Amino acid sequence: MARIIAIANQKGGVGKTTTCINLAASLATIKRKILVVDLDPQGNATTGSGINKSELVHTSGEVLLEEIPIQSAIQIKTSGNYHLLPANRQLTRAEIMLLKLDGRELRLRHALAPIQHNYDYILIDCPPSLNMLTVNAFVAAHGIMITTQCEFYALEGLSDLVATIKQIQTTVNPKLEIEGILRTMYDARSCLTQDVTDQLTEHFGDKLYRTAIPRNIRLAEAPSFGQPALLYDKKSPGAQAYLILAGEMLGKHDKVQRQKVAPAPASTMNETEEVSI
């Protein structure tokens, strides 16, 4: 069963889409089955995956409106070797229409349910605002990966996003958690970068990924060629950073799974047996 991760921040230009397609390509490279869900009307994850968004027959918008089954819209041939539920400007129409419908915040969760077993991870590229599309992503997700730049205003916006996550937890998705905080456009030479990193560590602890994504021109160039950086220039610092992030993320998930299946300590088992006798 897939783990569903929404990649989000209410602030634009902080590397959400770059992270989504490059993390997906990195996970696909290490033999994981990945679905990317483009939930942004700009359709940048679609374009960055080598799909012409102006030629789409079906999109995520129609899926949210339950006009078609999700299987009919998924693109299985992308430049990053992952599957894609694409989007374009038609998603704006879907967002407006959703506001009039019952159970509107549950549409994506219901759409993903029949195909979850086909993937190891489902990554959702969220729009840069806290709207109904973002709410659908949060209700469907198991975890939220927050991308943030190491600057003052980015920190300021995090509190609102965390408050929204807590609200979703207490209302419709109690299993939702912060998957991790990812620093993007990272410049280790900056004193501000270190100050912000210290504050993120203080507030989020081990939720802050050790991996940081550096400022890298190859990451910026790759989408114009419809490719993740791993295909455009696999030796670039940006591409390598996302491979390392994929490894870190898998390591965390493996550790959690081992803890879930670990047997109880022998002393505890003996005490239980004595009580039952």
C-alpha cells in the first residue's frame, strides 16, 4: 500500500514542484513504483515530467469531479519513469465546482483508494495556497513534506501551515503528520541560512531532513526540457541531493516499519504469561 505524501507550502517559489518531480525520479531510479499527482492548475509538474499540458485529454480536475475514473487520466510514460496524474488550467474549473459539492474535501482520497496498492509512494504537488485543492491533498495524505527556503519570511509562513495541518488532523484526517521539513535553495555560506536552520531544528527536531537542496542552475534548467534533473544532468549537485533525500526518506520509513513489527521484550512477555497463569 502506497504512502501518500503531499508536498506543500502556502508560499510560492520554494521548490515544491522541483522537489516533487525530482524526488519521484530519484525514488523511481531505486526501483520504487511512484505516482505523481499534479494538483496545481499551473501544471508545472506535468510539464516538468515531459507531458504537454495543452494536449491532455483527461486531467486531475475531472478525477476530482468524479467525471472519469483515475485510471483513465494517469499517464504511464513520463521522462522520470514514474506515473503521473496530470493537470492544466482546467483544474481551476474543478476547484470552483468542488465548493458546491458535498464531501468535497474527500474527493482525492476516494479517487486514490482503488490504485494505492499499485504504488510504493504517491507524491502530490500542491498549489501555493491553502485552498480546496490543498485541503483535498491533506485529507488524502499520510504525511506532509514542507519545502522551505532559509529566510525570515519563509519561517513566518510555516506557523500558518502547521496550524492548518493540525486543523485537518482534528477534523477529517487524524493520521496526518508532518513527514519532514526540507530546506531548498540552500546556501551554506549564508549566516541567515544557519540561523534559520537552528530555528527549524529547535521547533521541528528530527522532522528536519539532514539533506538540504542547494541552489543549482541545473535544477532550474531541467523543467524547460521536460526532465527531472536526474536525467538532465545526473552529476549535478541538485540531482545528487535529491537522490540522497530519497535514501534518507526510505531509511526513516524502514526504521518506522521495523519498530512496528519488533517483538515485545522478553521480560514483558514473561510478565504477561505469569499474569495469565
